[in-house]
Amino acid sequence: MLIAGRMAEMSLAESPAIVRVNRWWQLGWGLVCMMAISSSQYVWTLFTTPLTAHLNATLAEVQVTFSVLIVLQTFLSPFQGYLVEVFGPRTLLSIGAFLTGLSWVLAAAARSTFELYLTYGLFGGIGTGIIYVGVVGLMARWFPDRRGLACGIVAAGYGMGAIVTTFPIASALSQVGYQETLISFGLIFGVLGILAAQGMRRPPEPEPRTAAPDLNEPGAWPRRRTSDAGVVGTFSGSTELAEVLPTGVGPGLLLMSPVFWVMFLMMTMMSTSGLMVISQMAAFAKDFGVANAMVLGTAALPLALTIDRFTNGLTRPFFGWLSDHIGREQTMGLAFGLEGIAMFVWLSTRENPLLFVLLSGVVFFGWGEIFSLFPSALTDTFGERHATTNYGFLYMAQGIGSVMGGPLAAWLHEATKSWITVFSAMIVLDLVAAAMAMWVLKPLRANARSGFKTIADGR
């Protein structure tokens, strides 16, 4: 039986009371949670100099902390996503916010790089990972009709949240030192994240089918629609697996699907190119001779980094919204191709400070959308029930990209003595990913529903 009618109210798994939950409030609370953890990654660079001096360590030794943070944030995400689904978002996101704030407070007392790895790296990686994968997975379930936009908005909170804290943290560092700054802002982030987590809820579960539809009959592919008040209804016309299987496909079948591994490869390729720019930008800007050049009265490098934070955030809801209207693969092809072309022009005009600043923003506008497009496409394809855990497995691609775009890209530069080789490799990855979106992923996703037909039929 197809889902019919509308539910005026819903019960939430985490609350004994029957309440109406406006899903836009869920989006707002999720956005606050993401902004509360964004500084751990995007403001870290401000702490490296005082930490290096205080711990009597090299910059390379201190930077291991950042690698620990990112690797744990990504490689533990499948397990973290599973815990969110089992224990509920309010409990797990509160724990994630607590660990994130605690990582800053304990890092202030670190007396060695090892203690820094255990505090800022270990606790920070676990805490930020819980919130990131948990919030994105929940938005994919709350907004089946605006999935790309919703995932893009919360991902933008992570990408742009540090804009609010960068200057206050920089000011505090110069006035009171890094230890008091870590303690003060760690407490703020922890409390803010915990308070926002109290508003997070699971979306209502769709009603189970009692009989399988004729999948070849026109209009037999119902799609769950969630109204702004969290009320469930239906509309027809889509051919996504999630619309045939409201309960969704779990990690066991996910990991056996070629569609997932194509997405994983593509996200790894795109993560590599973007993280190469993030991690190596200061180095190649210096080698290009533009780092300290003045543009509009400001040094080119910090101006470029400021613009990049805006475009890296804005691209996520924009391309997410666009993908809701023209399709995931078409949007991927457009955005990934944009980054590849922008990087080519960027490299070709690398000695022009103004173009260096402007094109860096275009590069990030073509990159940051991976954090809205991939979770949306994954949930479209494999359903909503296990969306958080499933995205955790896909998000591991970001961890691999951090290794390939970080130390491996640096090694390639050292081996070839040229950034042209590194840029060329990244451009190829971008353009190949764009082509794969249209000519590999699109037909695979179009055929996914027939591959899971037996599950839809209950056999």
C-alpha cells in the first residue's frame, strides 16, 4: 500500500510527548551545531605559532595535531553515524559538542605535542565528527524534497562559521595568549553546541508498505514529502530508490553496490584537489611571489583566504539548491568542471596578485559543494533510514583526500620541484570527476532501482 494522506501530528522517538516539530527549526539548530565546531578546523592555523614556541616543537610536529583531527573526524564517521541512529541525535550531538569544547580546554594545558594530539586532535576529531555526520544525515532525512539545499545550508555553517570567530580569536591571542583563548572559546563552543543539540529530533518514520507496487506502472514510484511542520505526505513521479524503499538500504548492501564506490572514488578525487589548495596555499603563494603583494590595500594571501571562506560556504547551499532542480549529476558535472577550469586559469595567471585572489574564490566555489551534493545523491539513491550511517562511510573519502592533498601533494612538489605538476594532477582529478558524474554515475544511479527491486518486493 502506498503512503497516503497526511499526518497532522507525529511522535518522536526521543520524546514521550506528541509534538509538532517544524523542520526549519531542525535546520536552524543543525546550522548552529555546525558553526560551533567549525573553528576547530578553520581557525587552527592561528594557534600553530604560539603552540610551536610554547611546546618547543617544530611546525611539522604541531601540524600532526591537525592531521589527527581530520583523520579521526572522517574515519570514525560510520560508527559515529550508527550511534546517532541508535541513541538519537539529541544525546549524541550533545556528546559531540562536549568533546569539542573539552578538546580546546584540555589543549590549553598540554605540555607536549603528544598531549596536544590526545586533546585537540583526539577529542576534537571525535567530537566534530559526531556533529558533522549526524547533522548532515539528519538534514538528508528531514528534507527529502529539498535535500540538496538543506545539506548545503548546514555544510555552509561548517565552512563559514569560522568567519564569526576568526577576528575575535586573533584579538584574544594577542591580548591574553593562546591558553586563555583556548579555554574561553572552548567553553563557548561547548555550551553553544550542547544547547543547540537539545532541539534536534529524528524525522517521522514513513509508514511501511503492506504490498509491493507494480514498479512498471506509471505513478507507482511514490515519494515521501515532508511539509514545513514535519508532516508526511506523498507525491509521484520520481524514480529514486529512496522513493521505493522509504526504510532505506543499510550499510551491508551499500558497501556491495557499485554506485557507492563510484561516489566514493569521485569524492576522494574532489577532496584531494580541494584539500591540496587548503593545505598548500601559503606555500605555493609564496613560490608564485604573490603572498605579500598588495591587493586593494591588503596582502594577497590573507585577502584570498577571507574570500575563500565566503565562497566555500556559499557554494554549498547554492549548488545544493540547483541540484534539487536540475539533478545531482548535472550539477556535479558543472561544479567539478568549474573548479578544474578555474585551477587551470589560476595556474596560468599565477604571477598576477589580483587574479590570484579572485580565482582562488572561484576555485573554492567549485569545490565546497561536494559536502551538499554527495550526501544528497547518496540518500536519494539508498534511502533515508540509514542515511547518517551511510554518509559516514562516504565521508571517509575526505580522510583519504586529506592524505593525498596534504603530505602526498607536498611530496610530489618536492620530488618535481614544481607546483605545475601538482596543479596539473589536481586539474585532471577535477575534470575526470566531472566526466564520471555524467557518464558513469548517472547511468548507474538510473539503474539502481532495478538492482534493488527484490528488496522493494519484500523478497
